[in-house]
Amino acid sequence: MMAMGWLDVDRLVRETFVARVECHRELGSTNDRARECAAEGKGKLPVLVVARRQTAGRGRGEKRWWSGEGSLACSVVVDLEALGVEPGRRPMVSLAAALAVVQTVEPLLTAETVGIHWPNDVFAAGRKLAGILVEGLAGGRFVVGIGLNVNNTVEEAPTELRSVATTLHDLTGRRHEPSDILVGLLRHLETMLRQLASDPDDVGTLADGRCLQRGRELAVESGNRVVRGLCAGIAPDGALLLDAPEGRLRLHSGTVCRQ
């Protein structure tokens, strides 16, 4: 589906690593559509599915992602096996994608603190700006879903999100060109994924340098238990370091339920 004027699809293919693009004004979930594209097996990868608005955007677990008019939702199907990312490092894709978002928006937010909340969120000025949802497929392929609040405004968000979310428009007071944002994001994503293949510890170290949770008391749901402790950063292998009463814990997966 072509862009209907709001996105330069030809530029995305010309200037980034994606081989093809599906562009929608509105879609239920870009991740769901990306999974369908992967199952169809047509054409080369990576394939990008992008929507200006999602009506059923998904977050981790049972969470839903708010996607107001002017936001940017995209999902990229990538072959991590072809890129050379080792199976043991593939859980770090969410951190690699979060770093790509940080690198994209930071030049636009020079007056704000921008960083990562492990395992998959980007915060700016103390509020959530973007979320990442990574889903594994067969044969080393993954869907990397990114929801970024660009030209939407929290005034239109559900009441419960207005004090915890933010957007580029709200932080800068101006509109941003979606094609510019996406080109930058995809370029940084490719760089981070290739770095995950060639030097995965460096990706973990970069994520640690952007960790905004360090020194905070966190409660993390991991498996069938909730662990609590003081965040000590992110390890080179992507694990969350948590100083708990029983000692330092290394959590490779989980959901932060209090911070």
C-alpha cells in the first residue's frame, strides 16, 4: 500500500536497509501485519510495515500501546541469522532497537534527558516516548516493532497515560517530518543490529550508559516470581543487574512492574 502523501516510501527503500515497505494510515497492529508478511514469504527482507495510527497496538504481555493521530508505529522483519547475530544474543534485540530510537531522537531533544528503561522502553524528560516489542519467528527471523510518539499529543491520550507519556511534538513544540524520523531510525537500527552481530558486548555497554533506572528500587516480574532490589545497571550481555537482599541478581528477561 502506498503512502497517501504522508510518507516517502521510495526514500525509505533508497536510503535504508529495508527491501520493501507497506505503508498504512491506520492498522490494527504493525507487528501482526509484519508476521503475516513473513508467513507469506514474498520478496526480500527486511520488510517494513508502518502505520500512522494503530487501533490495536500491542506491548509486552497483556499491555496495549496507545497510538494517537500523528504517532509512528512500525515493524521490521529482519533475518538475524543472515546478519550473523548469535542465538544467545538475540534477546538483546530490544535493547539494540531502544538504542536506535535514542540515537534518532536525541539530536531533536538537546534540552532533555533521553535514555532506556530496561528491557524495551525509551524515556525522555522522565516520561515514556517509545516502546519496543520484539517477537521471534521461525528460521532466525524476528519482528522488531517500535511505537514512537512523534506528532501526536498527550492531551489526546487516555487519562491514565497523560502524566506518564510524552511525544516529540509536546517536547519540542513543533511538527516533525515522519520520513526524516523513519530514515534516521532505520539507519540506526541497522547499525545496532550489525553491532550486535560483530560486538554484542558493546551494545550491552551502550545500553548501560543510557540506563535511566540505575539507583532506583525496582520490582521485576521474572518467570513466576517478583524480585525487588536496587538497579545497578545493565550487563554487557543485556541482563538487568539488581542488588537484592540475597545478593546481586542478573535478569535476562522480565517485566518491570514498579520503579
